[in-house]
Amino acid sequence: MGEFTVHNVRFYDFEPKSIQCMSYEDESNRLALSRADGSVEIWNCKHRPFMQQVIHGDEDSSVEALAWCNGRLFSAGLHGFLLEYDLASCTVRSRTAVTGGPTWCLALSPNKQKLAAGTEDGYVCLFNVNENRVLYDKSLAKQEGRILSIGWHLSGNYIVTGSVNCVRLWSLKDGRVTRCSMGQTRGREIIVWCVAILDDMTIVSGDSRGKTCFWNSTLGTMTQYVQTHKADVLSLVICPEQKSLYVAGVDPTIVQVKLVQTGSKSGRKECWMRSLPRSIHTHDVRAMALTTNGKLYSGGVDTVLALSYYPPKTVIKYRALPHPGSISIASDAESILLRYKDHLDLWRLGHYEGNKKKPSGSFLPISQDRVKLLELQCKEDEVTEWSAISSSGKWIAYIVHGNHRLFHFNLPKDGKGLSLQRIKTMNESIKQCRQVLWIAEGKLASIISVTESEAEVDMELCLEEGHSVNKMKANSEGSILVVADNHEVITAFNLRKDTKSVLPKYSAPVTALGIHPVTSDVVVVYADMMVKEYSLQTQHYTPFCREFLSECPAELTKRNSVVHDVSFDVRHKNLVLLHDDSAIIVLNKAKSVSEPYVNNKPAKMKRRDSPARRMNGKIEKGKSTLCFTIARRPNQILHFSHVKNESVVSVELDDLQLLDKLPPTLKVKKYGGM
């Protein structure tokens, strides 16, 4: 299969942000979630969930609530506006002022024609959602205290809200307000963090006492409560059949509460009871979303997006990844560019003594340690959205608010110090963009021709009307650019011949692209783990693809994470290198698929009995029936790609690094402990 020297990059100080809120749309199988830095991530959950788009936030961003409406995404926050996003350009399409200042909650009516927003000043504002815009309708009577949670009844005639010390039911027909008091609090406020209303007009609330309460909406009285948690209940979702619900909060256990029948045959009655708990998260669970088929998504302070369902009992965790454009490799210069919120770091990778032959899985002695070449700070109010470095390491580009920042960088040479020159002369025809990619030295894919003093548009490549770029990849020569758009159409542009070809469309979304450096064949990996190889010369799938990749490989169907990237090695043209969250997957096209079965399990990492055993591992190779070898890594893989010759770079994150950055968990006294 070939041997590789791996640069294990573990100095990337990636800091995932906590999940604030989320909203799921069953029609499009998309999950929108916001993080503490104001960014909004769009996850495609049709097959395996993966982050498909990112709407970047800035210093003033605040996303406290999200709502889907017929494929349109809305948010509200402390800035006091109702925002609608343009999902094609990943920008804010419109802003509508909300009466009452900061907005804490947002809910969509059952007929998907109105939005209700609860504000800091006690207003409930209603908006009409038209085909092209959002119009303010009216505000309900102002109440004392902030509106922290909100929900609609199935009929669309009632709205329930949660505030401090009370729950309110609003009748939209006659304007009547029914107040449900939380009772005696002994001078301590009871905060209602989440509310919902069932079809039979039963109100459900979760509060700061850890109680899940059930209310008679006609009388405004509590009929029952269940002590589900030891601390605040922050999130609540109702199951489609209305017979059970899930609650979670500062106590991170997700608890199911079911409606059951109790008593004897002569006097049966229904009551709500605490059912099966799910211990998935380590910190506060701030948001949950439930699909129509019973799959529960949850997230919070531990930054992990979790998917759980029963039956069968299944829990899948998707750890936070850096947003696309955070890690870029200069292969010829053996350097790596790391993007942070307010600056960029350029590092030259270390070198090893390659004279002595070492066994597989061994550490190589370092002859030259890594060197930090550059730290490029942004302006005070700027937040980086994307970054890229050319193969030689001489050209650096990053994006701020959709605008390019281009720099020419020279390493120290002949007694001269390093130099960094910004390209200030930008042609007026250069438009705003979301992604940048160096396709060759001095040529940037938007696509821009760059010299040491100015940047201008070299050519303009057009997709179909209404389509926008999701992913793009160029070959090493800069002659071919492959683009996957938001409609799952893959277009290959030949930049030298000024021609283009469209690859056959597939039902699943694209998660990774790659162009073979020798044959120029395009390798595409989809969310259902199908791998396809397409020849641009013959305009058909390659014979290998038609013969061996017509069905999803069994090795990949067992994996929960999608493939994030595809890379190649010129020396071994039959190898295709893939990676997901936790493993490196090698497709060997030269291996005969008719070889007898030996071991169909993923390759395992065996620990060595050494002081540095957590930093090292021996890969146990296994044969399989479909040319795949899987090598698990002990840490989360953020990036993996080929550098040059026999070298590859793997950017990894140890789970302990993340735990050190998280706040303390809820302290629970255990039997026999302190």
C-alpha cells in the first residue's frame, strides 16, 4: 500500500463554541443550529448528518432563537431584529425591527404563515410571512417581565409564553390572557425557560427548579408536576403522538416523560411519569429538536451535536469541527495556515532525520522543529470567514465580511528578513465572495489574477441561475476546477480550454471532492458514503467505478461520520486517501476485490507500553473485500491531506484539550463521595 510520514499537528488551538439553539425542518431534512460566537450552521441530515453551510457571525451577532418556514430560515437575538437569511449566499437577506427590544424566543404558527417573537420588554410581536418578505402584523398586550419562551397551539388561535414566575396563555381571537402563577417562591424567582401546548390544550413548562409542570389552560391551574432534574430545565420538545415529551437542561440528562394510565380497572386515570433517561452530554443541554420519525438532536455547552433514538438504542455524537476554510496547506513549502477568529498563523512544519529505517508506527527523530513564520492580525472589528494559502506559501488570502484581503509573503533569504506586502489595488469588477482557493501561483479562485501590486479578474465562470458554490477543488496544475453547488450539481471547468462538463447527478449531497494529479479523474464522496470516480476525458464513470463502486462499500456503511476530504499521492496513483472524524480510509484500486476475506473490521490503533503511548500508535492493517483499509486515530481528525513526496499532514484535536476549555459541570453529590 505504501508508507507515509505523518506530520501530527496538535498545536492548532481550536476552541469549539457551545450550541445555543436549534431548529429542524422535516421537509428538507435540514437542522439549523447557532453557536455562542453568533455563527449559524446548516446541517444536512438526509443521510448522515454533516455541516453543509455556515453563516458567519461577528462581534455584535446574537442568535437566541431559530425557525424554519418553507425552506426559509429566520433568527432573532438581542439586537432586536428578526433576520431572514439568504441560504444561497449565506448572508442576511432582510432585517425587521421587533417591538420591545432584545428578542429571546421565536415560534412559527402551524399553518406556517406567522411568526411570533417574545421580547425583553414583555411584548409578543406577530409577523406575517409572505412569499418574498416579512411584514409586521401586531403586538399583543404588554405584560410585566420578559418573554423567555413561546409556543403555538395546533389550531393557531392560542399562544403560550413563559416568563418569570408565570406562564401565560394568549387567545388571538378575543385578546384574552390567562395567567398561570407558579405559586409561592419564598422570595426566589422561578424562571420558565421553556413552554409548549398540547393539542388538548394542556400547557407544559420547564422551569429553574428542575420541574416539568402541566397546566389546565382553562382554569390556569397546575394539574401535575414531575421533578425531572436537579437544576434548571432549559429545553423541551413534544413527540408527534402527544403522549410523551423530552426535557433537558443544566442537569444534562435528557429525560423522557410519558403519559401513562394508573389505578385499578374501575378507577383508571392518566398521569405523566418520568421514563427512560439518556445520559449523553457532560454539560448543560440548551437546545433539542425532534424529527417526525422520532430522532432527537440535542446540543449545548459541551459543543457536541448528539443524535439519539430508540428502538434500537442508538447514540451518535458529532463533535464540533472548524468551519471550512480554517486550515490550508502549502504543500511545496511544507507549511500550514491556521485561521482563528481575529488572526491567521503560518507555521513551517518540522523536518525529520530520514536516513534510518524505522518500523511502522514509530516516532521519527526531529532534525528541525516547527517554526511560526507569521501571525497576521486583523483589524479590531474584523472577523475572518475563510483563508487560503498557495502551494509555494507566498500568497495568502482571507475573507472579511465577504471582501478579499490578499498578501504576498516572502521568507527570509540571503540575509534579508521576511516581508509581507498587502495587495491594495483591487479591480472594481472583483465581487464579494464566501470562499477562496488558490488554483495556481498568483491565481485565486473567485477567479482572480494576482500580481505583487494589484488583483484583477482573469475570467468569470458561471453556474446555472440560482446556484451557488458549496465546495470547490482544483488540480495541482491549476487547469481544472471542480465545483459542487447547493443543488448538488457538480461542474468541472477546464480553465485552459475554457470548457465545462457536468457530472451525473446523484440523489445524496456531496461531502468531499478530489482531482487525481495524474489522470485528472474526479473522485466524489456523498453523504450516503457512495464513492464515485468520473473521467473528464471520456465523460463517463471510470471502469473501476462501474465495476467495483456501483454499490456502497460495506466498510463505509458502518461509519457514522461522512468523509470530509479526498487527497492523493503522485507516487502511488492507485491510492485514494479519505478521512472522516476519527479515521483515515485508504482506497487501493490496485488490490483485487476477489481476494479472500481476512478481516472486515476497521483497522485498530494498538497502544504501546511507553511513556508517550498517548502520542503514538501502531496501525493494524486488515484486508477487506472492497479495496478499503481503515486506520482509526485516537484523536479527532480536523484535517488530513498529502503534502509532498511521502509526507502527509494530520491536524488532530485531543478530547482533553476541549475539556480544559469547558466550564464546570453541575455538581451532583454521589453516595460515598464528597
